[in-house]
Amino acid sequence: MYGGRAARVLLAALCTGTMMAACAVPDDSAGGAKPQQGGQKAQTISEKPDAALIAKLPAQYPKGSAVRVGANEGSAPDEFRDSNGKLVGWEVDLVNAAAQVLDLRPDYHATSFDALIPGLQAKRYDLAIGQMGITPARVQVIDMLQTINGGQSFVSRSTDGGAYRTVADLCGKTVSTVRGAIEVDLANAQNPQCRKAGKKPIELRTFDQSSQAGLALTSGRVDVYWIGATAGNYFAQNSHGAAKVAGHNTAAEIPWGTAFPKGSTLIGVWRQAVQKLIDDGTYAKIMDKWGQSALMIRTAEINKTKSM
């Protein structure tokens, strides 16, 4: 975490116009029960090393070496710990598969979302994952490889008959999300419009972990849980009937991807490894395994952006 005003200004600059949608429950769900991995199909991803791509690896990444991966854990179905303590999720599967193609070994480092970009800038990580959107503001300070079509969902309790289709529908509502997420910026930008329309502003409650933000909904402390597209269905499916996806913020549909330090020498060959996974059907198997087939891409592109 940053400390002091200057650090907060820097963090705001990195997060404004960027995308991180909070997601679902690794340990807690409605009634305090652990979630079942709904939408996840039992299958193991195993890729053979590609000699031609391995030959393209930068000298600092010799065959069989480790790549340091910053991961914002606690974000099902993207990256989270299962009941056995194993790090799982579609982003984890994709990183593992690409690493297998390149004969590299992922070395995961758990961190908060708002520490991912500073970690990349400080070269503590070779790449990072965590439902990270690709925006013009971000690609000025890091490089990003698209891996999915992202977006945002509004999740409410199943007993809530309200319709949530736009951020304006959140006026007067109590909403949970993750600290440092773009939802914070969007809510703050919407509040003057709420007041102008004679409505109460959005009462935003932020949490360090997405599991905490999700539990705030199912425990009745907030009206809406504002999360990412990949996590919306997953959270609702694993809430034991306590939650539902009430709507989607279509204005927030932007590419998501894997992040690298600016000027990374690894991203080029990593892109080729991911494209190989797309072309040979492995990527589709991963996305189907985690119930994300509707968000698949056909081409892995570097720094493909969309403003919000």
C-alpha cells in the first residue's frame, strides 16, 4: 500500500481510467459456507514445450527458469485458492499453459490489486494477473496482453426486485467493491449526477478482498456488489441461491489481460505462446472449464485499449 498524499495521487493516476472489477468468494458465501466450484469442469491442462518458441526466449529467461507472477488472489474464477489451498482459476490455467509451452516455471506471489502495477514497475514481477483491464492510462506505464473480453456486473440479493442496468441505477444504493478498483472512480464520477437528478449519491463501501465485498452483499450490509463479468455468474452460481446477476454495465466492456513491465522482453514470445493456445484449442478448453466461453478472444494482442 502507498502512504502519504503523493503516493495516493500516484495511485489515483494509475487506477483512473483503468479496470479492475472485483469478484467472488474463495472462502465465504451465503450462510458462511465455502463455495462449490460451479461452472468448473474437471480437466487438466498439459502442454508440450514448443522448441521454436523456446528458442525465442530472452537470455534472462533460460529454459526451465522461473517467471515471477504477481497475483491478486481471492478472485474467483480468475485466481483464488481452492479448498486444498491450491491456486486455481482461468487466469492461472492460462499462465500455467503458456509457461509449459515456453518451458518456464511460474512462481506466484500473492499481492493486493493496487500493488500489481507498482510491483511490475519495480521489476518485482515478470508478469501479473488480477482481472486487469487494458486502458490508455495503463499502457502508458505497463504493457498488457489481451486474454479475454471483460466487463462489469451488478449483483444483488435474489430477493431484490430492482433492476440495475447502468451506474445511474446505483444512485441511493449501498454498494460494495474492492479498494483501488475502477468502480470507485466510476461511482465518484456518478455521484454529482445523482445529486443533480435529486437522488442520493452512491454509498460505496470498499474492501481489501473481493470475498469481503461479496460477503457484504449476502450478509445484507449492502444492496449491490459491483464486480467483473467473469465473476458475476460465478458468484451468483456459488451463493446457494442468495444472489443473482441483476444487470451488466455495458459501458465498461473493455479488454482484460496479463500485465508486464513496460518494455518487457518477455511479452512478445509470451503472446506467441498464448496465440498457440488459442489456435490449438487449449484456450477454449480453459475458458469452457471456468464457464467463460462467451468472453473468449480469437487473437492475443498487445496493448489493445478502450477508454472508459
